[in-house]
Amino acid sequence: LDSTLVILSTGGKLILLDPGEKMCPFQTASWRHSDAAGLGQSAQGVSFSTTPEQLFKDNVTSRVGNVYLDAQGEVTGHINIVMTGQRALHWRQRALEEDDAELKKEFDRGELERIVPEGVEAHVDHFLSMSDPYSNLMAVVNLTGSLGTATTKRLILPGFFFETSSHVPFVNEEKRLEPVDMHYGERVSDDVTYHLPDGVTTEGLPQDANIGWPAHALLVTKSVARPGQIEIGQTLSYAFTFLKPDEYQDLRGFYQKVAAADQEQLVLTTSPSAQTGPVGVAH
């Protein structure tokens, strides 16, 4: 009972406000104050009450990238990470405590290192709307490095750019004795466009998938090949916060399917001219 919230009654509706939470927009509460019990005071007296859970549609992270490949798998590019809800609130509150340089380093370590593939470096260039809690928060990120494995005729890449090198939760834990706390429901949407060099064509794409856990979570993936580029999208939504131990096997089964989908590969075919590049002429 160390926080004070306000319940506003207007137009027949009750609106939960979190006035003590810095950078928290109107009608938004920190996840720490959601689905939490406390003492409620009103004209009718004092009673115990529980605040509403977070809605996953209010916590959205969108990661849109453009990745430029050469035939050996060297990459450059950029991604825009747009955040609303709890993730945006977290980074805005960190910005109140750190200067710009330290905040960028923390974002690189806390967000980017765990989501980019092995061999790729990602560094935030700048933020947009950091001081405006009523706008979407955006991190503009630059990419460099190498991706996948190059052979004499093929370039084999991870099917999905984000989080393929990180540990998928719950997959390796066979049993669970304690409840699962996800902190809040969330939707994470990825859309990455690979720009291919001349002489490189598409041989195999990740399979489209629609993996659901009814009333709890959903993974949707889709790949589209066009001349000179490939667009791969993935959206993971989970609409639950707490799970009892007896629900764990269903949770684990869903994330095992997510882990299997993450192992899909993108296979490109390279021509000899693409491998060697243009030949220079000496004068």
C-alpha cells in the first residue's frame, strides 16, 4: 500500500489515473499498479478493490527495418522501433535519470543486443518524442555487421531478423511450481525488408504461420518476395498477465511452437558475378 491512485467517475465510466507516475499519460497506469489490490476510499466508505489488468492492445512495440545485403552476407541498414504503453513509459522514466549518451548505451544493451542476430551490431542514433508522453516514442537505430552463412552458391540467413539469437522463454523448463507473471500483455510487430544485391535471388522463404493459443496468445508470420527485395513480417501478441502453475503446459506448448517458427531460414542463391563483384580495369 505504498502508492495512491485516483479513480475518476465521468459519464458513467470509471477511469483509473496514476498521478504519481512520471511521464504516465492520462488513463494509463504503470503495470506495477495494474491488477493490484488496495484500499478504496469513496463517498460510500472504505472497501477493498482491485485495479484493472493491462490491455495488450495498449502496449505495442513496432519494429520496422530496412537491411541492405551483399552476396557475402555483410549488412548495413536501419530500424525504427516505435513504442506505446509500458515500454515507452519505462524508457521515458529512464531518460529522467540518465543523460542522452548514457541512455543510448543503456538502450543498446537493454533492448538492441538481445534482439538483433549474431554478428550484427545495432546502435541507437536518436530518439523522437522522448519528452512527450502523448506521442509514440521512436528509437532510430543503425545496423552494421554480417548475417548468416555464405557458401559458394548460397547465402543462408535467419528467417526472422529479430530475437532469433535470444532464448525463447519457457521452452527448456519442463515443470513450473510458481505462477507465471508476464508483468503486462503486449503486442510486438516486426516488418523487415531485405534489399538484395544484383545476382542474388530467392530460393526459400520462411513458411507463413498462424499459431494460436485461444484467448491467450497468437503468432502470425508472413513472407513476400519481390524483385530485388524480400519482406518478412511477424506479430506476437499475448493477452494474459498471470498464469497458474497448472496452466504452464499450455504456455510451454505455445512457446515451443514459437521457438520452432523462429528456426525458419531464408535461403538466397548467389550467381558467380554476385560473389566476385565487378572486375576493375587498370589503365
